[in-house]
Amino acid sequence: MFDNINQILFGLYPYVAISVFLVGSVVRFDREQYTWRSGSSQLLRRRLLFVGSNCFHIGVLAILAGHFVGLLTPHEIYTAMGLSVEAKQMLAMIAGGVAGLLCFIGLTLLIYRRLSDPRIRSTSSAMDIAILLLLYAQLILGLSSIFVSAQHLDGSEMLKLADWAQRIVTLRSGAAEQIADVSLIFKLHILLGLTIFLVFPFSRLVHIWSAPVGYIGRSYQVVRRRGGASAIRGR
């Protein structure tokens, strides 16, 4: 029974979540473009939003980059570069902890702002609040996993998680078996992360696909003052 449940949760569910994530995003963009937005409430309590949003976004981008590189880079590559498994484990704990705390501060401020201000709360949908709470729970689990990782400084747990992720991405069998005996904290962290992927197309998180990356390299536009004064260059 345990093996069957483990296979469903960590062998099958990842593909269900990823499929809904990708297909759902395409369908929503095709059929509901007017809802494809972040739903900003910037005009209300701007100072709290500025601090919370910046802390959250910087922290979460660092966390995502760390997870992507840490889980999907074969250990033969980073060991060939002189980074041992133990050193990578310590680096992940320190860098992940700093980014996680920054993200935690930002998300705490964003949740407080959204729930404490009646005007902002009245413009928030149930999904807006739900996704914030899901991210908050996921962040707490991630920070809690650092204490578990501290008990496995040899990197053994990290290697199991990385092997699971790489098998899922490369469509290889045996992924679920790799993490059958890892700590419950890691399993809950994985399941909640997959659930966030599952609900992604139905939330405001879809605005991530429209991140204005091209804005950085966009050419300047010329803005002239009324009356033919000198031109002002700006993005």
C-alpha cells in the first residue's frame, strides 16, 4: 500500500501537475486574456507594497534559481568543477536560508497588507488569498527543511531529491523510489510545490509568463517637451 501511494504522489502526480501547469496556461492565455494580469493594488498602501513586493520577488527568484540549478545539475558536473557534495549541501542551506528569510519577510508584509486593509481585501478574490497562503506554507516548509538538512551534511538527502527531480524531467522510471525514505518535511514540500504548479493557471501567478524581460534591452524612446524644447531620452 505504501509503495502504491508513494508511486501515485511522487511518480504520477508530478506529471499531472506539470501538464495542467503548461496546458492550463496556454488555454487561459488563448481564451481569457483580459484576466491575464497581476491584479495590482499599487494605489493602496504603496510603501508597504514596495518593501514587501521587492523582498518577496528578490527572495523567490533566488529560491527558484537555486532549486533549478541545485536539483537539475548532475552531481558529476559540479564535482568535476571542484565543488564537493558536502560543500554544495552547505551552500544550498546558507544561500537558501538567506533568500528564504528575505522572501518570508516580504510575503508576511504582503499577506498582512492584503488581509488587514478592508479596501484591498474587498478587491481580492478567494484565489488571491489562497495562493498567498499556499506560498506562505510552502516557504515555511522550505525553511523548516534546512534543519532537517543540517542532520545530513553529507548531502545524502540532497542527492536523493536531485535524482528524483532529474528522473521526472527526463521521463525516466524509478523516480518515486528515490525519495521513498526521505524526511516527511521534504515530501510535504514537494507535494505542496506540485500543487502550486497545479493551481498556477487559475491564479494571478500567470503574470509570471509576461515578465517584461525584454524591457531591459529595449531601445530608448525620444520624449519632447511641449513647444519643441530639447529631447528627453528615457525608457
